[in-house]
Amino acid sequence: MGLQLTFEARDTSNNALDTRLGVEVEILDINDNPPVFQKNTYTVNLKESTSQGDFVTAVVATDKDQRRTNNGTFDLKMVSITPTPPDNLEFFLEQSGSTGIIKFKGCLEHEKSEKYTILVEAKDRGEVVQLSSTCTNIINIEDGNNHLPVFTGQTGAGSIKERDSSDVPILRLQVSDQDTKGTEAWKAKYTIHGDKDQNFRITTDPDTNEGVLFVEKPLDYEDGSQRNLSVSVENEAPYFSCKVKGRPATDLWDVVTTGGASLTGLKPPLLPTRQVTVTVEDVNDPPIFPYAIKNVTVEENVEEGWYLETFTAIDLDRSHANTFKYVKGKDPCDCVAVDAMTGKITTTKILDRESPYVKDNVYQVTVFAIDDGQPPMTGTGTLNIQLKDQNDNLPELEMATMDMCLSDEHSEVNITAYDLDGEPYSGPFYFQLQGDDVKGKWRIDPDSGYTVKLVKENTVYAGHHDLLLKVFDLQGQGALHNLSVTVCDCSRVASCRMRRVTGTKIGESAVGVVLAAMLLLLGVVLLALLMTCKRDLKLIPVDEISGEHLLKSNIEIPGTDCKAVQKSASMRASVRSGYSKYSSYQEQQEGQFQRGTSLRKRMYTLQVKGEELGDYAPHPYAEEGDLETDLQLDAISIPETLFDQDTLLYLGPRFNTLASFCNTPDLSAS
């Protein structure tokens, strides 16, 4: 590095440039700057399975002194390694310019040292004085799986009862491993050998690293009282090994490895293996049916006692033989019986293919075989009874009530038939209207199929029509069905159904009026009955009025269900009050009283012993509204004589007879 200076000479009189002189001053460098690393500390994690010669880490240093001089040129070297590597490991540094690359020869071994600290120095080549600096390299050795687990013991009974599938350990296997606990290099992985039926499984206890043996599928003592297995163990991480064979002065050492990053001649080691014996304990086996599912085909409607099938069970126990009894299991309709000694199955009822207990033409029954062992065990057999169809059902109609509209043209409605029997005992069906009065009015079109049309000609009048329809199946068996057809004028109402709803509403209101009238009549009759139940009888003549319907009667005798009632002051006052009110009403309505003969007949009836409370037979009532304005309603004839309930309000002097029984002392005063 140098300085460039410029000198100028000028005339003092006019300041004109006379001479210009350039001077270059070179500054001689001295060694006043040491080489410096980019970082004071370098840290790296290195797998134990890393092969020799691989890159470990790199350091970089710089020097501010003049380059290409001894003051600016420096050398890198490893000053110290802590701890001292074993004989099979050597670290070295390769320098390229200002960069130093650290590598190693031999084999890494985590168990001998988990970490190495390497001090690297950068020192310049100054002639007078040499300056230097250092950096620290920390190399952490990550443990690898260079030690296989070793079996150390076994605990547990090593026995299990046959057919036991409970999740209880049979035995536990212990191992030891020199690799770091909790790492994949330490965690054990077990494998079962010799279990051809896959009856066992083995898992690893994450806390103890033990192998825990379980039964996966139940064992059978009759297949053998012992199971001999072998169990091998390895680690989750792949196994590797490294061994130094030679140390040449130059280049890398002679090393043989297996697994890990390279493979140079060593065969993979055999995995540690342990022999295991599991003892199977004998228990009482359930009976089994050699043919647990049987199928039999019979026609439906077979007679009671029909033989179906026989189930026979066998016992697999070797140590002791058992006897069986057979018991019926599932039998929804209680249609079969099972012989307890032989297992013979017979019918006890008629089997019907169309029964709700029959699914897809099959009726299913189960049979149990129960032995006399300790504890008693049960085997199950299933009998599928295939029922062949017979023509034992007649065609039916999905709907026999229908509505149709009046029209100038013919109208039609669908009729659909079905048969519980299957083919060829069902449809398509043949439909035939019965009776001579249907000609020119009703017809079926077409006359065969599953759904046909009932056609109404325009000659049919409005109202309710009952038709007789016969439906035949493919075998010619037929059934008669009543068709209820309502024909109405749909131009006024959207459908006959709406008309029915309207008619129902009117009927309900009429029924309400009739019930009110009956209650009023019953009240009058009960009041008359109460009047007859008195100690003293006094005959009072009834005033004769033209057109009256009540007759004089002197036969008011008490009923057998009444006792004489003393006339209390409250009763007399109540009757007087009611009579007074009614009398004033009577005076205003004089000359307007009407009464039918029905009340007179009822009064006579109530005088008969045992008929005091009356027995009112139901009567039909109808309230159709204004027939002139409601054209949708058909005329309804009421066979009974109409009764006007308003006549009860206008009894006139005839009420005096009833009231006088309880109000005789004050009648003249009133």
C-alpha cells in the first residue's frame, strides 16, 4: 500500500503553473495484525455411524496484513483435542487457503466419548514476530446402534387356559443394551418365530424395554398342550459396526464396517434369540356341531309333527367325556319342537310362508346342545327352513273405497290388486265386475294386470254406489270384493273428499243441538221424578188448554230407588223462586204452547216400577242447513218423528202440576 502526492510550482507574479511533480510514497507493512477466525466457537453434531474421511466441520480465518507476504500468510493446525481420542480414532485438519477442514480416521464410538473439543490455531509467518489466534470446535457424537440388545431373563407363568382371549400377559422377556437409554438405538423390537397360526403377539414395554407376550387368538388344548416359540430382538435404529484393521502412514486407515453409511465386508450379525414355551391348560370345551348350519326345504302348510332335521353334537374333550341335552333356541312363532335326547326337530304348528317371521321364504330356528361339564358349556346349531309356496292366499285390493266425478264423458279410477303368494300363484290378475246392473254403467279396462281402470260411463248418477268385483289369480282362484264408489259433482267442490269434510262439520253441529235437547228433556224428567218422591201425595187437577199434549195422571207412585225427602226450607224457597220466574214467562207466552205425544209416553213409562231413571235409545238426527242453497248435499230421510226441543220451554199450566208437589203450601199465595 502507498500514498500518491502531487507538487506544483507557480509564478509568484501571476500564479501561473510552472512545474508539476508527482511523488509516490510506499508504506512498508509490518506484522501488526494476527489472523482472526470468523467465529470463536464452532459446534457440530456427528452421527456415530459416520464413515472415516467424511466432512466433519470447517473453520475460516483472515489476516489484515499485506497479502502474499509473510505477515499476511498464516497456517492452520490443531493444537489440542480433549479428551484424547482412543487408538481407533484420529482427527486431522486439511487446509485450503484460509479454510481448514476437519476430518477423522478410524471409527467413532459414543460409548468412549460423547464429545470432543478441538482447539485450532491460525498463526502467520512474520519474520520478526509471528502473531496467532485460536478457535474452539465442539464435536458432539450422537449415539448410533452399534450394540445389539442381549436377553437377560424371563418372568411370568408362561401358561394360559384354552380358549382364553383375555388381554393378560403370558410372560415378559428382559434385555440389556449399552446404547443410550430412550434413543432408537436402545429401544427394543421383538419378533416371534414358529407361530404358524398367528396365535401370539409381542409388544415392547416403553419404560423397561421388556418384551411382553400376549395371546392373539384363543388356543385349543386338543391341538397340543404346549407351544414352542422363539423370539428375536433388535433395535428400532439400524445396526452398524466399525472395526480398524490397519493404520497406514498416509491416506485413510483400513476399516471394515457393516450397516450405517457403508458396508465393507462384514456380514450382518445374527440377532439375539430366546426359546419360549407356552403351556396350554385344559378346560371344559363346549359341544360343537359338525354341521352348525343346516338347510331344509318343505312346502308351507305341512301338517303338525312333520320331521325337519336332526342335529347331533360332539365333544372334543380328551380328558373327560360329557353327555348332552338339546334345547330349542330361537323360534319366533313357536312352530317347532326339539327332542332333548336326539336333537330331532319336528313341526308343532302349520308353517306359513307369508308369516311375518319368515324372511325371504326362510324361517330360521336355532338349537342348543348343553353338556354336563363344569361349568356347563353350550354349542349352537342353526336350521334354515326354506318354505315352498302354495296357492293359499286369494287376491286382495289395495283400496276398495274411491271417489269419482260427474262428467259428460266417461271417467276412470285405478284399481290395484296384490297377492301374498308368489309366482305362479299371484298376478297378473283377471278382474270381473259382477251383476247385470253394471252393464252400460261400469266396466273394467283392461280386464287383466296388476293395476286396471274402473271406467264410469256418463249414465251413472251422483251418489254412493256399491259394486261387486271378483279378482282371479293365475291359477283361477278368485275372491269377491265390495267396491264403494262415491260419485259427486266436482265442478262445485274440488273433490268428493272436501264434500265429506263439509258434511261432517254440519253433522257435528247437528249432533250438538240434539244432545243439548236431550239433556234438557232429561232434566225435566228427573225433576218430575224428584217430585214423586214425597211423603204425602195430593192430586191437583191440570188446567185444560186447547191443543195440549200432556194427560192428567193420578198414578204418580214413588219408585223403589227413592226415599221420602223432607221438604226443607231451602228447597221450598228454590222451587218457589224457579216457579215464580217460570210463571211470569208463561204469562207472556200464553196461547203458544205445543207438545207432542212423546213426553206423555215417557211420563207413563217412568211410572212403571224399575223405569224411574229411564232408558233412552239412540235416535238418528240430521242437520243439513239450507237445502235450497247447498246443492252438494243429498237428501237424507230420517225415519224417526222429528222433535222440536223448543216445546219444552212452553209447557204453560202443565208445569204447575210438577211444581206443586214441592210448592203446595204456597201455591195459592203465588
